[in-house]
Amino acid sequence: MRDAQAPITFYRKDYTAPNYKISRTDLTFTLNPSRTKVASRLEFEVWDHSNPDNLPLELDGEDLELDQVLLNGEKLDATCYTQSHTGLTIHNPGREGVLEITVYIQPDQNTRLEGLYVSNGNFFTQCEAQGFRRITYFSDRPDVLSQFTVTLIANEATHPVSLSNGNLIEEKKLGEGLHMTRWEDPFPKPAYLFALVAGRFVCQEETVKKGDGKPALLQVWVEPGNLDKTDFAMQSLKKSIDWDRERFGLELDLDRFMIVATADFNMGAMENKGLNIFNTKFVFANPELATDVDFENVESVVGHEYFHNWTGNRVTCRDWFQLSLKEGLTVFRDQEFSADMMAEGLDEVQADSARAVKRIEDVKVLRAAQFPEDAGPMAHPIRPDSYQEINNFYTVTVYEKGAEVIRMQHTLLGEQLFQRGMQIYFERHDGQAVTCEDFVGAMETALQEAHPELDLKQFRHWYSQAGTPEVSASWTQTNGQLVLTLKQNCRPTPGQAIKPAFHIPVKLGFVEKASGRDVPLQLESNTNALHGDVLDFTESTQTFVFTGLDKPVVPSLLRSFSAPVILQSAHTTDDLIFLAGHDNDPFNRWDACQKIYGKAILDIYLQRGLTDGANTQAAVQIVENLLKDKQLSDGFLALALQLPSEGTLLEAFDGLVDPVAMHFARTTLRDLLACTFGADFKAIYDARNLTGQPYSYNAVAASQRALKNVALAYLVAAGADEELNVAKAQYAASNNMTDRMAALSNIVHNGPGNPPELAEFFERFNNEALAVDKWFMLQATVPASNENVNTLQTVRELLKHPSFTLKNPNRARSLLAAFAMQNPSVFHSHSGDGYALWADLVIELNTINPQVAARMARGLDRWTKLVPALQEKAHKQLERVLDTDKLSPDVREVIGKALD
Ligand code: PHE
Ligand code: ZN
């Protein structure tokens, strides 16, 4: 079967402009779940007036039943066009004209959740990246911008609410139980930003004032019964609007801005113009059902989608290779939004620490997910050069590393020049579909307005080169001078063997050993490489001589994680202990702790469980110092006490790894710390266990709970029944999901199988889909170190649970992603049974929802990093998936590259 359909590869270099514009698009939907009629009226004209006559008009379309085509009012016979399974070509359309097309589609058969689909009886669309072509024939590419008018005809009883982009311009009853609404979007947009929603919904709404003083209507739509979960999303939306105005000078440009939540959604949320559609997971939030992390995520995703209104919608992408143009930039913006929200109302020192906490959280994601991607078979530059299936390129590289690349420009330019660059970007490109190069060009202009001698020439390699650069740093300090040598190297990635040096901004400081204070930075030569505290590191090996350093210092490098690189520094263990306690950059304090923990765990791993090494001693020292330091905020301390994730550890180890052994090594250090500092953890816990206090979500309360629950995890890890009872008591007393979940996960992950709390939880929440997801996820993530439970067996049984279905992406992820991507010690079990179960599920999901299947298929991306015995078992299952009949292009690309 393998060669049944050879994969097609698309290349960035092949971009050509379309033959025709479609300046206006009128759509009329007659909504019927099993057979919806879509009638379109497209006004087209040649793209460029120098185009020759008689160029074909090429429209994309998939799985459509074509009824008729009219050109300028005349029905076309089949000789005038060519229909294929990917589209419709009109042979001689003329230089301009009107095309009318009628097709039929089957929304209730659509389990892929791309195009128009039915969820719980309601209609939703998802068009990014190429879903619109499953709705009607169209020029489904982001550089074709069209002004849309949409008419929705639906059954009044079953689908009383019908929404589309823009403004509601007409609404009436049609008789025979039907009603219609008509919507007009004043802004031209590409088809991927089109949306419609129809069904039974209720909304929370508010009117706010736009920048021009005129009112705008904000609405959050949900299915009946869920209005009590929408307050926080509405607040987040209002905060986003204010923040974008204040920090970026960007105004809401619509009279009406709607958010709609659906339980069936492939991704997080979608920024359709004026009609954002969200996974319920990123809208619903109340104390009973959402954890603090859920609240944080709702705020940031609401922000993200709102910020796309400018970075994505007003200025969009020319082609999908430019995806990071909108995603990297918008992630950067949502990260800054969250950081500003976390720091709001705090004094300078506290605000600094709050921002650092957010930065640490973001870097943890980058290291745990993006670094492995950059080191694996799917590695690609943030602006990829090729793809087989664009859906596979909504990656942590395009998004999170993309955001890092924007952040580095922000670091190089500073806030003021960066904002000037944004201004130039919008002046030049508002209303256009552009490229990453256009963005860097705008930033470069802003930079050169202030510093004509500087440029971003070498910086652009970050857009074209994949892989995580490795930076090594060494230094000597003598006679008042510190000579710092930096080297960089980037390992080969698919299709890129050797890479020129990156322009790496290294934010740094020298911390005086005696005082703990930063000393002023002075470069002796090539002084123009230093801008404030940021060093331009641009060569493969570069030496910098700093002067005025009479007293011994410890360099603090890559502060705030100023570049997405792997830093190997010559710090001694003592240096790291010093930095963990005294670095004036909170990020680097945290990172010094992580380095020590990581070294200690790797030692234990290599010494088969022995804990008598120097690094283990250092880890104990670090924790002792942290616990003694009364200046630290709860949020920071919670992060500093947590050990690096298993994924991060596996990646950091240079060699073939056994994830099961790594899990036990990590557990060994955790238990050692837990035993050593049991009393301290108990004290932290007791001081923050404010049972009975009303819950409120705010950054300070959330960080208190975070620290309390980190302490609880240590307590339970080290303890016996008594400590497990602390968790059980917390479960019983909790009035919010954060404490309830923390308690339950400790009980389920450490205690005997099937604790009564698990049943109680299901009983309590079985009508709340998102809570049921949590219930499945908890059980699928019980690690191998819990000897009471056979997690793979549990997962197999849960697959048959009446509440389980692979059709709902959140539910599918709650078991499959949980055990294959968040539970290494079980997934990589030496029997190979984890891989076999993974393959079964990827194969089953492939026919239901290729996009979600392809994400799960990435679970074995890093199989060549496993020890040989595991590699062999993984290989067998990868082959099995590849040999599957009717493998989707989505899954084929992922597995094919893994096996390449
Ligand atoms: N563009 C969406 C976002 O990042 C993500 C998305 C992509 C959603 C594709 C659905 C499909 O905000
Ligand atoms: Zn986005």
C-alpha cells in the first residue's frame, strides 16, 4: 500500500501570484446537517492588468458535489471547465466577470472538523489553513482577499442563532420554519478567515467604546447551560482590547466582535474576522471547573485570537510558508500581554519577578517541546521551505520559536524602536498579504532610523535555518580583565547540513562574588558589539574582553533567555550555586537551579540510582538555600523547586536514552529532596493551605496555590499513608479545581489503584466534558514508578468507557496524547506495548480525523534517540502505521519523515 499515493511536496520557492482576484464574494448557505446547499457569486478580474487574456481561473475544491456553474449569468457546459478531486478550472473566464457556483456538502459526515461541520447539532466552520475548499470552489489561498457578504438560511427551531463575519445587515423569517440572517464584512479577507456558526446558543454581551468613541458590541456565545462559565473570557477580551491599544496603539476596528465556543475543535481557537471560534477549553472558566492554569490559558488564548485581528487579519500571510509572520508575532504579543497582566499593580521588584515567572513558563515549553522538534525528523525553519501537508506545520517551531525570533528583534531594537517597526509595518502593509521578509524589513528600517550603521542581515538566518544552536561559553578573569569566549554550532537538520553563524543576542551581566551586585559592563575592543547589556554574538568563535573587573565575578549569560539556544557554560558547581542564590536576573537564578538538578539526575541515571555524587549534594544545597531565602515570591519558588521535566532531561542527555530509567533517576532525586526537606515542605504547605477561603483567580493567589501544591507533591512522594492523607484531606476540602486536581493527581499517581476520590470526581463532574477530560488524563499519566497501577491496562480499559470517543479531539487527546506524550515511563515501557497501543490508536484516528491523528503520530518523532532495544520496537510500530491502508497525507508525512 505504501506507494499507493506518492506524497506531493510543496515548495516555498515555487510561489507565483494567482491569475485572478476575487474582489467580492457572496455566499448563500441553506443549512441542513446532512445536505447543505452553498451558492456562491464571485466577482473576479485579472490579477494584473498586464496578464494575457484567457488565463484559466483555478479554484480549489475537495469533497464537493457540484450542481451548476454560471458565468456572467449563463450556464456553463462541462466543456468550459475541468473538474478534478482537488478543484475546478474555468478555461476562458474573460478578463473580468461574475461566476456563480452551486454545490452541496454533508456537514454531519465531517469528522475531520475542517470546513463546515456539525457539533452537538450545531454548525461550525474551520477554514484555516485549507478548509474553505471543503465548503465551495474558491481560490483558497491567503493572498486572495475578498469582500464577503454571507446569507444564512436555517431552521428556526433547531438553529435559531446564525452568525458570520462582520455586521448583521438583515434578519427575517422566511416561512416554512426557516429564517435568514445576512452578514457583511467590511474588510477584505482571505477565505481562511471566513466563519459561520448556527444553532442553539446563548450569549453574554457588553458594549465598549472604541478608540473613535463609537460603541462596539462584544459577545461570548455558548450552548445553553454554560453562561456561568463565560465571565472570565469576557473580562479577558476587554483586557486584551485595552492592552493592544495601550501597548501597541492598535484599536478594535469592528462594530461587533464575537467569540463562540465549541466542544469539537481540532486546535485551541481560531481568529476568524470578528467571529472567533474557540475550543471550549479556552473559553470556559469558573473556579469549580477550571484550574489556575486553565484560567491563565483562557486569558492568553482570548488575547492571542484578539491580537490576530491586526497581526494576521489586517496584515495577513502571502502564502502558508509565511505562517510564522502571523503566529510567531501573535504569540510574542500574547506572551507580553500575559506578562503585563501578571505584573499589573505590583512594585518594581515584584513585577520583575512576575514577568520572570511568565518567561520561565514559556521557556519550559520551548525546551520541552520545541527543542526536541528542532532535533528530530520534522525539524524545519520557522519559515519552512517545503511541506507535504500544511496542517502539520502548525508547530511549536512556527509558533513558539517564531515568537522567540520576534522577541530577539525586540531585544535588539528595544521597546521603542520595536514599536516604531510595528508602525512602519502597518503603514506599509495594512490590507495586504505579505512575507516574513516584509516584517524584518520594517524592523530594519526602524533600527536604521536610529542606528544607520546596523542591520538585520545576518539575523535573517533565524528565518531560514532550522536547529537549535549550541553555544559554549568560557572565560578567564585576570588583572581586572575578563576574557569571554563564545562559540556557536548548529547540528545538521533535514536538508541543511552546514549553516552560517547566527546573530545571537546575548544579554549578560557580571555578578560580583563578594557583594552579589552587578558590575558595569565595559568592552575593551569591538565596543560596538555591546548595546546596553546585550552583546552581538555573530561569529562561530568570538572573544570579548571586558575591563574594570577588579573583584572576582561570575558571568550571568543569556539573561531572560535572550536567544533560543542551548548554552553550555564553563560555570563550576559553585558558580551555579552562587547564581542560583544571587543572580540579579531571576530567569538565570531559576536556570542555575535547573542546571544543577539536571546534572544530578543525569549522574543518578548513569550511576544506576546512586545518589552520592557531588551534583546530588549541590541539588540538596540549592533547595536548602531556596527554602531559606525569604525574599522569593511564591510563584518563583514554586518553579525553582520543580525538577526539569522528563522530556527536557531526555533531550539534554547526549546519547541514546532509556526513558524508563530516566524517570526513575528523576524520581530518586525527587524522593531524596522530599525526605531531606520534609519538614520544610510541610511548613510551606500548612502556611498556604487556607481551607475554606473563597477562591479567586489572581496572580498572587494562584502562585500561593502553585507553591502549596508543589510542596504537597514532595510530601506525598516521600511519604507513606499519612502524607497521602494530606492529599485526601485537601481533595475533600477543596472548593476549586486547582486544589482538587492537585490533590487528586497526587492520590492517583502515587497511591493505590482506583481510589474512591477518582469515582467521586467522575460522579461530580460527569456532565462537564472538560472535567471528564481531566479524569481520563489523570489516569493515563500514572507513571511507571507507581507499582500499584498498570497504566497501559487502564488506558485499554478506558478506551471502552462509555464516555470515551476518538471523535472528540479533546477526549482523544485526554487518553492518547496523555499516555504517549506526557507519560514517557509508561509509553516507553520495555515490553513495547506502549508503542503498539499508540500505533493502534493512530491508525484508528487516521480515518476519523487526520489532523489530530498526525499530531499523535508525532509521539515517536525521537525514536532514534532511544536505546537499541526500544528503537527496534518503535521501528516496528512506525512501519506498521506507514503500511496502513488509506493513510492520510497528514499522518504519512509525519511517519514518513520519522522513518527517513
Ligand atoms: N490560527 C489559529 C491560532 O493560532 C490556530 C489554528 C490553526 C486553528 C488551524 C485552527 C486551524 O490562533
Ligand atoms: Zn495564532
